[in-house]
Amino acid sequence: MDGIPGQTKNLPTLEELQEAAKSPDYFHFVGLYDPFQPGVRLLFALLQNAHYPPETPRGEKLIVVIIEWVGQKWVIISLPRAEVNFLEEIAPRCELQVDQGGPQLGNEDFPIKGNGSNVFTLMTPLDHLLLCGDDGQISAMIHREFFQVLALDKGWKNRN
């Protein structure tokens, strides 16, 4: 990694992201980052911990970008096409389903379209606790996921 640790790189524009997303070598998975979407942060932490350790050549294959769209923050997790099976195995454990195409809100299409077949949306299933649980259950689920992500991150840092 070039530069000073902690130094901010120049961020790409939406046009540059769209151009890069056209590559058939990568698949791109979009999830809601803020407001919180259950499973999205856990999915990233599990991918990073199990398959793409930070500051390694493998870790550089995992590309993550957060953009703002329709007043919300969205994360784009990009993986080499040949390694998409990692995400497909982990997503159900995070209670996420993967749907073809970018998200849509009302009549607004997600600004990153890729090449037409390599962008997917991380969806919360309709029977998810978030949509059918009471406030106490939802709060407990959010806290549980927060601590799972924290433990994965802490475990990685303690190994190195």
C-alpha cells in the first residue's frame, strides 16, 4: 500500500466507479450501510476475516466503496468474479439474500450499473426479524451483530 498510513486517497467519482464496475472480472454487491441493514457489515467482516485479510495480496482483491445515494450511505463490496462463491456461501449465514441488479428506490435506479449483469443487491428477506420482530428483539439483534463484527475485527488484529 503506497502512501502514509491513514492517509486519505483521492476518492473516485461516480463516473469513475461506473467505468470500473463494467469490468467482467469483478462482481459488485450493494447493501445499505447507513441506516443500518442487518447482515451487511457482518458479511464484510466475515469475508475479510476468512478470505481477504487486510494488508495482504489477497486482501487487495476485496474492494469496498461507500457512496451516498438518495440521502443514504450504500456500500459496494466488489469481489473477483472467480471468487463469488465465498460471498454466496456467507450471505445466507448473515441472513441476506442476493438479487440480480442494483437497488431501486421509487423510480430511482442505483447509479452504478456495472456491465448489466455483474451488480447485485444484498436484500433483507421479508421474514427477517428486522421486519417482523418487536423493538426488544430488533435491538438485541443489532447489538449481537455489532459485537460479532467487533469480535472478528479484534480477532484479526490479535492474530497479527
